Amino acid sequence: MPELLPIPLQLAWPFALAFAWMAGEFGHRWTGLPRISIYGLVGFVFGNTLSAHLPEAEMQNLMLLAYVAFGLILFELGYRINLRWLKINRWIAVTGGVEAIATFWVVYAVAYWFGTTPLTALILASLAMSTSPAGVLRVLNEQNSSGQVTERVLHLSALNCVLAVFAFKVIIGIGVFQTSGSLLHAVWNSLVVLIASAGLGALFGVAVPALLRRLGSLNRDATVAFAITVILLVAITHVFRFSPVLATLTFGIVARHRRVTLSQTQRNFGVMGDLLTVLLFFIVATSLKWDQIVPGLGLGLALIAARFLTKTISVAAFARVSGVSWRKGLLTGMALTPLSVFVILMMEQTRHLGVDLVETLVPLTAMVLLLEVIGPIVTQRALILANETPDNPEN
């Protein structure tokens, strides 16, 4: 029989989510801080009080909802990527590649210097390459920003995600091979998973627009069809242990280039997207435990500083050749600070391999908590300094 919870615990999650939403709304109005930073703070407090008393099955169901929310955000990010622009201005792609690779090696060197094992340092470095699309996109939409910095942050965060997923899967494959000695198992959990995930996303990216054209409902039903497809993609990748990150991002990129148009009012997938965003940032923060953060705080701060400086300097170095000023290059690099949601969901995805990264990568836990709150604020400030937000960016 399923485990029954006492009435107070049954009500804890709904009340905590309601409180997180209210805190986000009032906090944003009173302080101007991003809502998602406040959702994260409330989730962290809740995660260190009542969430430990919930059955594992309920936590897994909530985490699956978080994957759906993240998938919707990744689809929207992919949908806003203009491959033609990257082809015309190839320096943007070069910037993304150099910045991600530089971040990888700098973070690896810092982690190794602090005494972590080579494999742990490699995992930390691969995850540090990423920029959380959830944090970036929600701040961009909340601020209603537009301009060179905004578009570059979108495209660079997408490149960071792809490169980080690739590096992470390869390194996890190496770790699996060292543990199990099975080359087939290692290859399956790296290259095969990457290819299958991207192929699945591309397949849906072609099939869904074709179906909508067949139905003659491109404008009326596109948003619903895309949302349902994202849910289906997340479910498939969850069952077959593929990468929902790569699948949903590829789906968005391919769907955009099949010439299906989403109107401005459909960003965030409307009310459903807003609701799932509260859920996403709240649930992710509940997985961060205080007793894991304190021991890794020193290295976590060092990794944050190394990552921030490397990304900012690398992007600024290519600013002029890619068509913007040094100042906007610096601000673009600063805006790539968010990290948390991407990292937590990537770590949770490795549990089925017997690699409990949440428990073993203590410095990353401290890093994620700090960037859960600080990252969106830095992105918001960078956009304001770049003059790419309205004077009254209230939603």
C-alpha cells in the first residue's frame, strides 16, 4: 500500500508553493529582484525543514514535473535561436566555444588545486561550462528585454548547454567505465545517448509542424501542440534514460526553422508556464541541504569567482570582432552567471547510473545555492546596465 502522510504534511507542499508564489510577487514589487531568486530562497528553507519527511515516490513525481517545466523553457530557448545569425556572424559561435572551453579548464584547475580527485574536478568543470537557460530566459522575459546583449545571452546560453551536456555525458561515461569496466555501458551513457536525444528532438521538430500544417491550425493550436510534445519528449527521455535537455532544446531549434510562428503573447507558455516556473525553482532548491553546503563553501566560492571571471573576460575579448562594444561584451559575460537549475537536473538524471552527484559533489551544492539566488540578479543588473529593459519593467 502507498505510504499515507499525516494531514499537515499533505498540505505542506501546496501551502509552501502558494507562499513561494506570493513571496515572489511581493518581493519583486518591493525590491525589484527577480521572482525566481525568491522562489529559490523559499524552496531552500522548505527543503531543510519539511521535505525530508516526504516519501521518495512523491519527490520523484515532483522532480518529473520540474523536468517538464525545464523542458518548456528549453524549447522556448531553442525556438528563439537563429541559426542563420550564427552563420552570418560566426564570431558569436566562436565566442561561445572559447568561453565554454576556457571555463572548463579554469574551473578544473581550481578544483584540482583544492585537492579534489581528477574525475570530480572534470565533472565540476563540465557543469560549470553551462549557463542555466531557465534562469536566463525567465529574467529576460520578466524584464521584457531586447537588444544585442539579450540576443547574445540567449545564443551563448544555448551553446553552453549543448557543450556542457556533451562534456558531462562523456565524463560520466568515463566514470561508469572505471566503475563497471563495461565499455558498451560507458559508450551508451555518453555518445549514444547524445545522438539519440538530439535525433528524437529533431524528429519531433519536423513532425509536429508538419502535423499542424496538415490540420491547418498553425497559429491557433501551435502553443498547445508544442507544450504537449514537450511533455511527451520529457516522458520518453525519462523512460529510456536519454537527455531531456538536449532533446527539448533540439526540438525548439528545429521547430523554429520549420517556419511555425509563436506570437509574443505565447512566450512562457502562458499561465501554465508561469505556474511550472514557480514549481521548477522551488523544487530544485528543496534538493539543496544545508549540511552539504557548509563543508564545500570555500571551494564553491572559488569556483564561482573563477567561472564568473572566465566567462566575462572571454566574452569581452571577442566583443569588438563580433560587432559590439567592450562594455556590452562585459555585460553579456556577466549575464551568463545563472547556473543552478541546469546543474541540479543534470545531477538528478545520473541517479539511475548509481552516481549520486548530489551527495558527492559538496562544493557544487554550495555553488548552486549561491547562484540560485545571485545568478538571476546579476543577469537582471547586466540587462539594466545595457539599457535593454523598459524604464518600468513590471509584469
